[in-house]
Amino acid sequence: MNSLKDLIKDKSFVGGQWTEDSEQGNLDVLDKYNQNVLASIPFLDPSQIEQAVQTSEEAFRKMSKWSAGERAEKIQNLYELLEEKKELFTELICIEAGKPIKYARAEMERCLYVLSLAKEECLRFEGEKVAIDFGLGEGKTAFTKPFPIGPILAISPFNFPLNLVMHKVAPALAIGCSVVLKPSMMTPLTSLAFSELVDKAGFPPGTLNTLVCKDKEAELLVRDERLKALSFTGSPKVGWFLKTIAGRKKVVLELGGNAAVIVDEMADIEKVAKDLCGGSFLYSGQICISTQRIYAHYSVFEELKEALIKNIESLSVGDPKEEGNTVGPLINKEAVERVGCWIEEAWEGGAIVLTGGNVLDEKRNVYAPTLLTSTKDTMKVVFEEAFGPLAVLEKVNSFEEGIERANDSRFGLQVGVYTNSIERMKYAFNQCETGAVIMNFVPGFRIDNMPYGGVKQSGFGREGIKYAMKDFSEEKLLIY
């Protein structure tokens, strides 16, 4: 794979091989900016889906007997193979997902970091000694050991076509589980290319089976009891439905949000405006922890408004392959239409468009970075997940009111809080109904080893290598 053309595959990857054509129709995968067809991939038929489950079981039986040292060695092989091809993968992420090239480059570095973490964790992941030396347990010793649970079903979204796959695959490999992966149908090419590297790294055929299949077949996989855990990242509507049909599987859901930021009167407004500009509009806001709702103290509201408008209007928008651009296309035409419809509905309902609010390039699905104010909490731009280049800025009378407004959501992934007060930091940490509170920065902050996840409709369980390894394993107790 010395060129991008060599990296792009037009088949699914099952049992260490590229699959044969089927009669289920084809999926056309587009360059998200130019709208050219990058590949046309046949959807798998039921017999091929069955083969994927069977070969995943076979791979698991082999992997589960490996020592931690053997797993670490293979992960290191995989790291080296991916590092060698990182520039090609970066380019593929950029065109397949429409992700600005500098951000695609950052995603690749994160992928390599996740693999390095997985190698480290598989060497130190362990159970615990259990204190039972009293009463009926006097004179006895007990400890637990984690064992891999079995083949894992992973379903990933389009916005991080490799790193969110990595957050499922890397911990599975570290604990000794095989993976059946259904990537987003918007961006399957990156994960297909990665699947071949897993095979070349020395893992058993079937360790990572990557499937391009229709929703009907994917639903059958969720119901299949041979797959012992489901790790899903995507929309709340789909995620919570899949949980209801997953049976006895372990389930981890990483879902959406309408992340909020609270800005008090002590904040450095120039820094806040710069942070929010990136936090709201990087990659056209197509990030589940993108800043959508901004609640600013009345005394700094006007200053922040003017600073935000200035920063937003200076953003570079256009071809994601160009180094200077921060905002590229939305993932498809439907996303552009949805964002435009929500903004128009808000405007008709009395909201003020401070900047943006229009399509910049209809052919290439580019929408202008948009800032609204005077919105109502019943508007979709406020209570739904925008997943687009828009944010709302509203005035609050107190820090406490800002926290209340941020909590007034069915989502709860991460929140950003700008304050120089230790007391307010503690208050926010105790009162915010989210999986994480980010001090003096935007909610879009994530380091790949941290426990990442939400509350309410934003998710169930936590990602981060060692946390995912717990979900992909079962503890066994020994007493002697």
C-alpha cells in the first residue's frame, strides 16, 4: 500500500480475506468535498454475515489463549504497520470524512497513541486480591483474574472513522477479544484498510472482520448471542434501540449531546472567544462534544458576542485538503438541509442570526459557521443535537443560572466552565449533570486514556482503554 489508490478497497474484510460480490446492491462511498465516488462496495448477504461471526469465534478461541506478552507483541506490530502508512491514512480520512487535513493528521496521531496505550494496558491489566482472611474465610487467600468475554460487536460513526474504531478494537485486542465491526456507511474505507493491517500484524484471521452491510443484517448481529458485547457510538435514537434488542450482551453506548459552556464575569473573554470558535466550528461542528450552547454572564455578554462574531467570521472555510481550512463540508446533503431548516425555524421563532445562517457551497455541502441568540429552549437548535456548524449564545444573570440552563437538557456528555473561582469550580463539579466537567476550556477536550462517556441520554458506560477492557472481560475468582 504505497499509494492512496492501494489503500482504498471495494470489498468487506472477513476471515482475513476480501469478500466476494453479492446480490445485495452496492454502497457508493464519496469524497465528501468533491462528491466523486471513491469506491463502490457490495453489501454483504446473510451467508457472508454468518461467516463473519463464525470466523470471529474461531479467532477468539486462538487469541484467548495468548499470553499478555504475545498480545502486546502483535499490537506493537500493528502500531508499526499503521505508523508506516499514517500519511496515506491521514489523506483517506480527510477525503472520506471531509475532515480538515490538520485535524485528520491529529486523528492519526491519536490512533497511534491509542494503540500504544493498549500495548501498555495489556501488560498491566489485572484483577485484585480480595480480603477474606476472617470468619469462614480465615486462613484463605482470594484473588480475581479478568478473562476475555468473547467476540465483540462494534458499530462506529463517520466523524472519527479510525479513532473511534480504535477505541473499540484496541482494548479488545489488548484483552484478547476478536471484533466484528460495522463502520459508518459514510466512511467505511478507513476501517477496511485498517482491517488488513490487523491481519498482517499476526493476529488470527477473523480477529477484525469489517462489514459493509445494511441495517437489517446489522440488527441481526446485535441480536446474535455469539457476540458477547456491543460497543456502539452514534445517535441516541439508534443506540438506545439497539440496547433493547441486545439480549444478555454487555452494552456500552457513546451517544450524542448538545454540549454547553458557562462563562462567568471573571473569565478571559479573548481566550474564551478563541476557544469557543474552535470548540463549536472545528470540522463543521460534527463532533458529539462540540460546543452548541453558550451561557454568558450578563456583564460580559456583549464583549463575548462581539469577540465571537469576529473570530467566527475569520474562520477559513472550504476544501478540507487545504492546510489553512478549519471548516469543511457537512457529511452529506441531508445534513445541510437539516441544519438550514433548524436555523430557519429558529429565525422564524424570533432568534437573531448574529453571523452565518446560509449555505456557502450547495454542491459541496458547505454551510456557513452560524451564531444565534435570543433563542428559546424549545427550539431544535437548543434542545436537539445540532451536529453542524452552529452555536447559540445566551445571557444569564448568575453563574448558578448558567449551570441550571446547561443542565436543562436530556443530554449530559461534557460541559465547559470558565471561571477563576475555586468555589465555583467545586459547585460546577457537584451540580453539572454530565460525564465530565472541563474547567476553563471547551467540552470538546478528550485525552484517549481518560474515562469518556455521558449520563442521561448521552450514553451508558465509559470508553478509554482500561475502562473498555473491563467491559470486554469477565472476572473469575480463585479461593485457596
